[in-house]
Amino acid sequence: MLSVQQALVASFVMGAIIAGLRAAPFLFFGGRTTPAFLGFVERYLPPVAMTALVVASYASVRWLDGPHGLPELAAGTAVALLHLWKRNALLSIVGGTALYMALASLA
């Protein structure tokens, strides 16, 4: 367990790293056009990351045991439908998570 002083130091270091990472694009590319490679990464990395998260979330499901992945499938469907309906990532994630936790606790 961290002491209060250690927790404060760790929080400060994490905050400094996050602030530095948020400022880095402005420091490196301020006033210039960004390289084409970064445009490619900006366009295709979010869908690739989401695909990896979906695959990882279904990889550990035991399809032959228990509720046979029904909570996971229902929550995944809810996330997709909420996002198509409202186009709000926070609502989709919170709604899907709440549904999954409710279904998993019943199973």
C-alpha cells in the first residue's frame, strides 16, 4: 500500500506525463503540416484499437459453459445499438457495461 506522500508523487508524475503527451503534438507540429503517416494513423488507429478490444473481450468467453456467452453478446449488441442510436461513446460504454454487470450477476 502506498503512503499518502508516495501516492501524491505518483499522481504528480502521471499528471506531468499526461500533460506532456497532450502538449507534444503542438510542440512538434505547431505551425507545420503533419506528416502523411500521422494522418494515416489518426484515421485508422481508432477502429483497429476498437476491433482489438472487441476480439479480446470475446476471447475469454466460455461458449460451452454457463450462460454460453449470453451476457457478453447482449452487452455487445447493446453497445452497438446505443452507439448507432445516439452516437455517444460514453453512453454506449456505460450502457453496455451496466447491462453486462446486471446480466453477469444474475447468471
